[in-house]
Amino acid sequence: MSSTPPPPPPGYVPYQSAQMAPQYAGFGSRLGAYILDALIAGLFSIPAVAVLLAGPSHIDTCTINDELQLCDVPDNSTIAIAVALGVAALAVYLTLYCRMVGKGQSWGHRAVSIRVADATTGQPIGTGRAVGRYFGRVLSAIPCYLGFLWSLWDERKQTWHDKLTNSVVLKS
């Protein structure tokens, strides 16, 4: 009397061979992450704006509503310092942002539980491709943001900048 185990139920797939389909992030969560990252980028500009508003200035004539008036205008040195701080802030933000996305998640991605991954392997895309993906967003935005909206009907919910860098955005 040998006791054999009963056959598996219909449709059973062993755990090791089960292929889980990736869960792509939807438009709403991607938009939420984008907005949060933009707000954080705005925080990096605070020193430049503070210098522009509080730095040395002079009184000059200006036109407001077709009337000549006196205005408080920033000095050239104030403008130069504000521009330098703005450029430095942008460089620091882009460096931090692209390194984070290269590892999988920016601040906004982490907040809405999504991550950027290679479309083939599912691994992080690396800093170089994250830089390309960041600047690829310009191409996605040029024709009335059609490249961003593309994720609404794409089967893998990819935008144009995702397609350019062979990446996908997944739920984490």
C-alpha cells in the first residue's frame, strides 16, 4: 500500500515557476511623485530667492499699469549672487535626484510607493540613465505633455522618457 499525495488542483503552478506580472504604477501615483519632487526642488531655490529679495537694491523708475513709479530694484551684484546660488542649487538638486532615481526611488517616488526600474531586468537604472530620463522629460512635455499622457494607454504605462531609457515605473 503506497500512499501517493493527491494531484494538485487545476491551475496550480509551483511557487518557483510562478511568474508574477509586474505591477506598473498608474498615472495618478506618478503625477503625485512628480508634484512632490517639484515642491522639493522649489525648496532648493529658497536661498537664491532670499538673496534676491533681501540683498542690496536701489530706487529706480519703472512702469506699472502704464504709469511711471518708483521701484526698489535689486543691484547687479544681488542678481549675480542670486543667479549663482540658483545654478548651484539646481546642480545639487539634479545630482541628488538623479542618484536617487538611479538607485530606484526619488523622494516623491518613495512617498507614493513606486520605483523606477529597468524594463528588462527590473533592477535600478543607474545614475547615467536617470540623467537621460530626467532630460527626456523635456521631450515628453514639448507636444502638449503628450509624452506624459502616453502612460494612460500604454500597456506597460510607459511615458516617452521611460521608452527612451528602457525603464518602467513599478509599484513597490
